[in-house]
Amino acid sequence: MRASGKLLWAYAACFYSLLYLPILVLIVLSFNDAPAIGFPIQGLTTRWYADALAGGQVMQALGNSLSIGIASAALGTLLALATALGLRRSPRWRGVMLPLLLVPIITPGIVSGVLMLVFAGMIGLPYGLWTTAFPAHVTWVLPFAFLTLHPRIEQLDRALEEAAMDLGARPRQVLSHVVLPVLQPALIATVLFSFTVSFDEFVRTLFVIGGARTMPVQLWISLQQHAGPFIPAMGVVIMLISMLVAALGFFISHHASARSLQPQS
């Protein structure tokens, strides 16, 4: 192997070590039977997971994260679907809409959080889970949902819609009986991916959630108040939920893509 190849392998090893080693350390510490977070390992136990989920505040925060994640994913996907279909019919608006949709992604989270905090105060909107955090999550989820769904909509075969209209179907019938069934796997994958984006959101939520809590916010507050040994277990729970939902979304998307490439008999 050439020296350049060895150097690339060494770089890749360092990169993936820095990427995944902290996750491995977090998982190991979540099973460490020690009164404080850190090494050395004094034994293995699962009681920190029970302690992490035993408190009423943690379960309430988990419920808040699940509810706001589902609602944000559903609304964000619906808005992304409407926007993508609208741009498909009126492509001249792409030059305006695409940069606007990408603004939440390129804007730093702390800047977005401060702007939402100030804006809510200016209009007198009370800070809370559904009054301010939910709109913040929807604006954060929307561009990711659009970027996931837009390529699938652009690949739709217009001949299917034209054939349905030739047979007498109205635009609403074409949408409900032709377009949406074809897009169903992509819509499901987009909802699941959008849920993970909302479930993991922390910075914007911290500024506008008020007295309510989501799991990332609860983890931050618990770490500030008392860095108990159950903190790594809370982190693992958040990570597992996000990974399972994301894996399900990727599986559905991949399965739908593979099925679409199969020859029709």
C-alpha cells in the first residue's frame, strides 16, 4: 500500500474514532455501577435506566418530546408536500422559495432561538410547549422535510396524472387516488425523519419553551442541577429513540426505492 493510502486510512480511522468513540463511552458509562459519572468501571448495572425513567419530570419530558415530535413531523411534512407540489406546477417560483426554505438550516440555532424569543415577547405570545416551541420545531423541520420529499415529487411520472384526468378524474381525485398512493412510502419516511429532527432539537427549544420540558432540555437541566449517574442512561434513551425511528425511515425509503426499480410484470 502506498504512503498516501496509509495516510488516508489513518485519517479515516481518526475521523470515525472521534465520531463514534464518545457514543461508545456514553453507552459504557450508562452501565457503570458507580455513584458518579466517570471511570473506572466499578461493575455493570441497569439500574440507572430505571432511575432515569422513574421521575415524573423525565416521563413528562419524554411525553412532550414524543407529542411535539409527532405534531411537528406531521405538519412539517404536510407543508413540505404542499410546497413541493406547488413548485412542481409553478417552477418559476423555485428561485424564490428554495432560498427561503433553506434559511432555517443556514441560520445558527442560537440566533434562531434568540429571534424567536424576542419575537414572541414583542407580540405577547406566552412561552410554552405549543405556543412557541411547536412553531419553532415546525420551522426547523420544514426544510428537512422538503429536501427529503421534493426529489421524489420531481420524479413523479406525469403520464399517470394525465391518464387519470383523461379518464375523467378531477384534480382532487388525481391527488388522492394517484399522487398520494405513489408518494406514500416517501411520505412515511419523511415523517419519521422529521420526527427525529424535532425529537433531538435542543437549542431553539431551550429559548422558547418556557416552563415546559422536552427530553433534551430535561437532560440539560438535570446535568446543570445534579450530574447524577443516570445522565448517561438518559442520553442513551434519547439516542436509541432517534436511531430506531431514523432506521425505520431509511428502511421504508430504501424498500420503496428498490421496489420501484423492479421490472413490472
